Amino acid sequence: MENTRRDFVKKVVVGATAVSAGGVLPGFTARSYGRIMGSNEKIVVSMMGVNSRGKALARNFSVQENCEIAHICDVDSRAIVACKEAIKDRQQRVPEGYRDFRKSLESKDIDVMVIAAPDHWHAPASLLAMQAGKHVYVEKPCCHNPAEGEILVQAAKKYAKVIQMGNQRRSWPNVVKGIEEIKAGTIGKVYFGKGWYTNNRGPIGKGTVVDVPDWLDWDLWQGPAPRREFKSNLLHYNWHWFWHWGTGEALNNGTHMIDLLRWGMDVDFPIRVSSNGGRYRYNDDWETPDTQVINLDFAKGVTMSWEGRSCNGKQVEGSSVGVVFYGEKGSILIPSGNSFTLFDLQGKVVKEVKDELKVDPRDLSNPSERVDALHILNLFDAIRKGTPLNSGVESGFKSTLLVQLGNIAQRVGRTLNIDPQNGHILKDHEAARLWSRKYEKGWEMKL
């Protein structure tokens, strides 16, 4: 068992440092990884939502030194069994299973709740966890709508808890190095950034009302969302494409790329947001766009754009996902993996930093386990030592908000004017109504 943990740690360190033409940042050394992972203070974890991505996270958390998963929570009883099986070779403790994660929160033994349930659960579950005295690791997006994100930022301060959002590239060493190149002025002033995501998703068909399966607690799955009948084409992934529970491809995958752009361009809230696109490829129940271009203008004279193509997998710059920063002296490409390439104004490669670890962004559950472990370790270091988070909820919410504003612009069909001080929508009552959502009675988020 311990050999399994040590082997994993060794692969993280070796893979993250095996690079060319520049290597990793000085702070990202094998020795520093060892210090982080060598802490004697055990962190006990509860996992919420373990059908796919959550199961992959459970495997990652369970292999970290001095970390132990005590509880596995899911409204799908089959997922609990599968997750237990998935981590049995990674830790000695056999976790308890809970259909209702609130039972897990009652335990004084739990230090951290990891939330990988559907989007409409991210903020409400995070708030309940903090109110129960737990730290939080919440998958992106941190909230279903902007109002929830504002509540989470306030809650983290009120309850003095650590909450990390799962935009893991903030902790990938060579991505950090690429961003530092930008901030050091290597390509001069950056005035435009472009991000993208491509895939070949199939149709979801026309769902019919069917009986709820005996393995599913449909009422608890809906939780804070107003009740709807169970349909045949919702679980376990297609809920992403319904506004009632999901946030579309923009927040499903665009959040990662917009976050990199916002980070590298050193901006917070925009002054103007527009979005074009729609559900074009198939005639089915899918509500959110399968083709979307979001444009954001900022007061400091920079623009960023994100292109999402859910149903046409033609790559951009040789990668299905990535960003490019365009500056006065050149450009920097950060593709799917833990790497970056620097170009001059003629497009000639000036510097290339690569990583031997392979990342598959189209793997729905576990695209990059080993480098993602660094994000988990940053969370642990924040809890144990007070180290700053690489993606705390305040930063995570700002990036989430940018793509949420794009979705709101898409839904109302016009450009939004934004207050650059706080990101709020100006003089558009219809759009402002989408700042928050209606809740099932009794499930409202309250500080």
C-alpha cells in the first residue's frame, strides 16, 4: 500500500521536472514536493459526487501521503460501490458510504469535503461544508450562477475556511512558468488572448419521462434546484446541457481557458461582454450552445475570446484545448498539457518547454492525474501551513464569472455592459435576472 503511494509521488516529481528548454520554476523542485508531502498531519476527506470525475479525484486524494478518504457520498448507490473499489488498492481504510452528504458533514473527523457533484450543487454544498467546519475542494465552476459565487467568497471569510477551486492548471509547473514569461514582459504588452475547446459530442436525443431507478435518490440529486420530472436522457452527463442544472460547455471546459487568460493578462472584471452561437449540430433536448464564441473587453485596453465547439473536434494550434497570448513582441501558446511555446512576431519558435506526462483533455474523468496532484498538495499546504492557495475561491469566482457573463449575454441575445469594479451587469434588467436562480423551498443559500 505504502509502495503504491511512494511510486505515485515519484512519478509526479519525475514527470513534472522532466522538461526541456527552461525546465520548471525554481520553487517546483523534487525537494519542495517532498517537504509538502512529508507533513505528519493527516487530512481526512469526504468525497461528494463520485460517479466519474469524483471517482478520479478520489483516486488522486487517496494516494497522497497523510491523506485518507473516510466517507464516499453519492445519490447513486452504484457509484459508491464503484468508488470504493477504485481506491481499495490506494489506501488501507475502507470508507463509509453515504447517500446524503449532509450525514458525512456531521462527523467531527472530516477535515475536507471534495465536491464533484453536478454544477447546481457546487456552491450550496460548499457553503454547507464550511458551515459544518470543513475545508473545501470544489470542482470548477465554483458556482452555478454569479450570486452563488459572491456568497461563497463571503462565506470563506466568515467561516475562515480554505476553499480551493479545481482549475488545476494554476498548479502545473510549466503552465506557471509560461504565465511568468508573460508577466516578465517577454512578449511585450499583451493586448489579445484566445482560448478554445473542441470535441465531437453526439446527440442526446429527446428524453421521455420514466420511473426513477431504484439506485438513484432523484430528490436529493436535484437538491437546491426546483423539482422536475426524471427523464431518460439526463444522467450522468447530459445535465451539463440544461440550464436548470448545468452551465454548458463554456463553464464545463471554458472556465479553465478563460482562467488562464485572466491570469496571464492580469485582469479582473470586464467592461463589455458578448456571445454568439447556438445549438446547431443536432435537433434534440440540448439547450446550451454547442457552438459559442464569447468576447470580453477590459478597461485596460485588452480583449480575450473563447471559442467552444462541442460537435466539431478540429483542433486549434494542434491541440483540442488551449490558449494563445498575443503581444507586441511575440506570442505564447499554452496547449492541453503542462507545457508552453514562445514565438516571435513571425511565428518562429523561440523557446519550448515540454513535459513527459501526457494529458488528454477529452478524458471526461481523469485527464491529468499526476500534475493535478500538485493542486491537491497546494490545498493541503494551505490548511497545514497557511500557504496561499493557487486558486482560492475569490480568484476562482472571478474567472467563473467571466464565462457566466458570456452565457447570460448568449441567453438574452445582446452585448452586456459591465461594471469593471465588481463585474455586475449595468442597466439591463432582463440580463440581471439571470444573476441568480430560483431554489427549491428550503434549499436557499444563506450565510
